[in-house]
Amino acid sequence: MLSIVFWRSPVDPRLLEILVCPLCKGPLEHRKAQAELVCRPCRLAYPVKDDIPVMLEAEARSLAEDAPELG
């Protein structure tokens, strides 16, 4: 049986330096393990799908009830 391993590059660090929250324009925290970008003031986590940040409020996960996650 043949196994194929695809090499996936992480999100470009230069892109992470210029990305901001689309709502408040604040900085984002990159959480690699959860594949998301977190805006602490808005308490939203934007997903990173196939190494592409999805910066849509409708796609963001609310962190309002996940207080320990922001610590």
C-alpha cells in the first residue's frame, strides 16, 4: 500500500503580522494547535482552514463562555 504525505506550510508569518480583527482592528493571537486566530477584545476565534485565515464574523467562534481559554 502506498502512502502519500503532503507537506503543508504554516500560515505565512508576514501575513500574521499585518492581519487584524475585522471588527475592532485589534491584534490577533495565533493559536496553532486550535488552528485559529483569536481577538481577545471581541472574544472571537477566527478559523484557519487549509492554512488560510477565514476572517469572517459569521465563521468566527465565540469565546464568551470560554473565559479560561483567554487567560
